[in-house]
Amino acid sequence: MSHRLKSRNKPKRLNMSLGVALLPTPQNISIQSVNMRHLLKWRPLEADCETLYYSVMFQGEFEIHMLNGSWVDAYNCQKIIKTECDLTLDLGSDSDYSISVQALCDGQTSWGRLPMTFNRKDTLLEVPNMTVDVTGSMIQVGFSEIFPYTTINLSVWREGDEHNVSTQVIKARPYLLFFDTKQNRGRHCLKAEAFLETINKTSISKTRCVYIFSDATIAVIIAMALALGWMAPHCGAWLRQGMCHKEVLPKALIEEWPGTTPTLFSEILLESTHSDLVLHPLEVQDRKSEMKATCTANIPAEAILSS
């Protein structure tokens, strides 16, 4: 750790017995370290507090041997409300660090500690994301943001000629490189190696290969595309006729088939039926009176007088 950081972080003695019985301690304290970025996290405290703050402290070999075992405040993690702390700038040496989290709740305090010591040499080193684009004979290679203290060694070679490798070193922006393969067409492969000098750690990406077409191949592809584009409208009818050929009907079907379409029918005999009329009793009496009046009106007057 630099003396500049130590001058602004005043060492102090840490009394972890204060308030432990009254306030729960921070739990599930862990640290995630990727590409030399160290992020400490813990679970929110389950306590009923009007104001709840957290403070982080650490102790390394320098603090133990040179500062009589004192603890140092993490510069950007004092009385914070979030449950994470970036310790990248605080843990500045390859020593084993003890890390503690203090909870402050309405005047009460409690302490939780990282279960094991942390050394930045254990960081997970990852190669930045690599993009590869081909434009004509040019290979364009780009990287996402490169982390501090990390160097990228990019190797490019023609497949089958691994002994003739071109290497480029990237340490700062711009993270963009161009390779001209005009004199050496074919299939080319690329591989990136991330090197972290401070801890002497290396990580290698997967090999990616792209194909660079020669001028003759590109000319043939363009000619074929143009030929197919011309043939589509001009030869479409011929292709349809050749692929969808109509078969000629047999003569028997043509000669014996009637000129008019025959009509097929069948006679259906239905059994005779009788219909019955169902009347209400009152309607029966009215129907009888109507029938009687009708019959009387149809009898001749002579028949009535003679009777």
C-alpha cells in the first residue's frame, strides 16, 4: 500500500467486543476479485434501526509489523448505507489482508470479519472481450476496456504456418488493431494473452480463425452472383417447364369421355304419411260448431223444405 493512502487513513485499534451482545453482526461477508478489482460484499443487517451505517477496515502485513497491529479505515467505505465496498485502491500490496465490517445502528456497533485472509494474487484474470471483423484483406481486432496493470499480447498467424507469428502488444487506448493479409490470403487465426505483471499471472483466450478470400475467389463469387441474378428472370419459364412437366392424357380418356358432363340422379320413393291435428278440448267444441254451420250453408233450400 502506498504511503499516500496510509497518510489519509488513520490507523486505529479495533475493539470487536463493543456492542456485540446488543446488535447482530454483519453476515455472509465475501470478496470478489476479478482483474485486480476487489469488491467486498455482505448481507444487510436484520435490525430495527432509524439510521444504519457500515464502515470497513483492513489489516495487512504493514499494519501488523509497522503499525503495531492497527487497523486502517477503507478510504471510500466509511459510514455508507450500501452493502458493498470497492477495496481496489486500499489493498495495494501482495500481502494477506484481514478485513472487517462494522455496523452502526442508533449508537450501537457490531463487527463481522471476512472468514479468511485475502491476497490480491488470488484475483481471477480474464482476457477482455475480443471482436474480429474482416474487410477485404484487412483483419480488424478490437477489445473491450483493458483493466489497469494488464497487458494484452495479440498473436496472428496463417493456419498451417504457426512458426511465422505476428505479435502486437496493447497496453492502453486505442484498443483497436489492423492486420493486412493482402500478400498472404487464406485462413488466419488469432489468440490474445492477458498478462498481469504485478502478480505475474497470465490468461489466454480461445483461438479464433477467419478466412481471407483471394482476389480471384472474390471475382468468381461476384461473377456467379451476377450470373444467377441474370438467369432468374430470363430462365425462370424454361426451368418451370423442365421441372414441372405436364403429362399427356391417354387417348382412351380423351375419345370416350362424353361431350357434356353427365348428370347422375336417383329416384327416391317416400312412404306416404298422414298428419294428425291435435286440438284443445275447447277448440274441439268450436271446430264442431264451425263444421255444422258450414254443412248447413251448403244444403239446398229445397232439401230443407222437403224435410
